[in-house]
Amino acid sequence: MSSAIHIEGLSKEYHRGKIRRGDIRSSLSSWWTGLGKKKEAFYALRDIDLDVQEGDVVGIVGPNGAGKSTLLKLLSRITFPTKGRITIHGTLSSMLEVGTGFHPELTGRENIFLNGSIIGMQREEIARKLDSIVDFSGLEAFLDTPVKHYSSGMYVRLAFSVASHLEPDILLIDEVLAVGDQDFRKKCMARLMNVSGQGRTILIVSHQMSYLRELCQKGIYLHQGQIQHQGQINETIQHYIQHFGQQKNISLQEREDRRGSGVVRLTHIEVTDTDGHSLPVVASGQEVVFTLRLNATKEEYDVRVQMEVYNMYGQMCFVANNTVSNHSLPNIRGEHKMQCTISRLPLNAGIYFVNLNIYASNKLADEIINVLELNVEPGMFYKTGNLPKANTGILVEYRWE
């Protein structure tokens, strides 16, 4: 079997910008005042060596900021490497941002031809596949309606339908499995399974581990711009999960994989019972309290905290956001303590991970991936004490009559 993609010593360096966006005058002024100042450089990818064989279906996993999307953009020639070499054998197409190139004033039919041309399809090819594209999207009744009148779900259905009819030798996919409703996601999965069965080379970036297990044979785990593991998809995912678990042993002050301006930062987080006792293990249905300590370098307005809970396959289970529940934070300065109480923990038995995002005046101040690991054991969520099989989603209250 011959190589479809060969990568040697690939690195991509970025500089955190000093030039402000705005009008020409302010941009030139910012550029002029920034002359002679040292710009902060960082590597999105560093010294990547990779060989993908023809017909391989490869899942790429890793936390936010690991370099996954950057790798696909380099392969797609959207951006170019700082150093290293990429060799590609065969035609290559990408589905990186579904719907890029759609024009709101044009109809669905017109946008099929426009978007198809942008992503590399010939007009004759689009015309030949038009009926199949429309049938897949399920939007025949709205085909001659301008897409500005489409709902967001209709928009992504049409966009994916166009993109999924590409027939390259190599296909790059970035998080498109998250589009649409559950039924349409099943159609997307079936479509990708069909494409993978045709012997094409596919690279998929996704946080949906369950999808990757179904679609892929091989996996790559990226962390901080470097390959941590590559091999069979199941063992790659297992390495990713284990590494996530090890992150909890690193103090928040030592965590370097966090993003944001830093004007408000998380300094402490723990899970306790209602009496304030720390809980190393929590139970399904238990009342738990997430206690957070924040530090604001200056008085901040409109501080928003979002806590996201994921299962071990990267699927989001639920979100807790202080503004959604109408619990706004006062103008804080210095140390500040806040708590999020969940009266009945809706998680089934298993391992879960918590991501935390803090926004100050709608700008990201602090983002920490896997800030906390939740070890959930079976509990009395239902009066019977019975629970569904572990790791089968969240628990909900219901009644049969």
C-alpha cells in the first residue's frame, strides 16, 4: 500500500498580533507604535512526522488548541508551514467549515452551484449530482427560496449535502459530524461510512469519540502541537482519556494550556456536598456543589462563567452557565467565590470531564480544558435504585402511566 500523505518535520509558528483591527488609520497607528517591539511567538504545530497510507480512515483527537484544525488547514493549503514538507499523492478536498461561500441572497439551488464550485466541483458534475444533493438534504420544497430565510438547521443540511458529494482521493473533515439534528447526523454518518468503504483516504477531526470509533481504523492524538500517540483508533482514544486524567494532578497555577486575556482567572475548583465536604466520588442523583474561586485583576463587568461536562467519548452532557440561570455576578475585584449547586446529578455511572470558560465583558478571560474529573458511581436517582447501563448518557426524571 502506497502513501497518500507524507509529512516531514512540519511546524507552524504564529505571532500573537499587536495590530488592532479597525479602520486603516488605527491599524497603521498600531503598526507604527508596535515597531521594534518583540512579538510573542507560539507554535500551533511543532516537528510533526506523519505517514498516512492510501485507504486509511484516520481520526484526529486532542483538546482545543492542540493543533488539529491547523494540521488540516496546512494539508488543504489554506495556510502554509513555517518549516517542514508535505507530500500529497492524489486529489484532495476538505470539509473544514461547512457552508463557507454561501450567499444569503441566492436560492438554495443557486448556492448549490456556487458552493460546489468553490469547494472544487465542476458545473457539469454538480448538475449531474443535483437530484442526489437535494434528496440528501431533504429541502426540495425550499430549493428556490433564498437561504437568508433558512433556519440554521436547514442551512447546515444543505451545506453538508453539497460537501459530502465530493469525490476526491483524499478527504479532510473537521467537526462536521456535529451538524443538524440527530436524524440528519445519522445520515451524515451513513454517508461517511459509504465514502470510507470506497477506499478513499479520510482524515477526521472530531470531539465525538463514539463517531470516530465507528468510522476510523487508525487514530492520532495531538497535544500542544505535537503527536502524543498514533496507532489503532481505540488505543489512541484510550491514551487521550488517560492523559486527560493525568491533567488533574497539575495545579491550576501550573497549567500552561489555558487561553484568554487573564483579567479574570480561575484559581480553585472542587466538588463538595452541601456541608462543604470534598467529594472524590459522586453518585447519580446526589446533590453536589461546584465551588469556584476567581481572581479579577481589575473590576470587571458582566462576568460569565460556563461549565461544560463531557463524557469519556467527548460528548457534551450538559452545560451550567450563570447568566442562563439569571445569576449574574456583581462587579468583582480580587478574589471572589461562587458556587453552582446541582440538586440531582443527572449523570450515569462513569468518568466525566469538566471544561470551564470565563468571559469578562463578552471576551474570553480564561479557558481550561479538563479542569476537573468527575468519577460518578451508581446512586439512588430513581427510587428503585436501578440505573441503565453505565456510560449510556444522562439520567432524566420521568413517569410511566
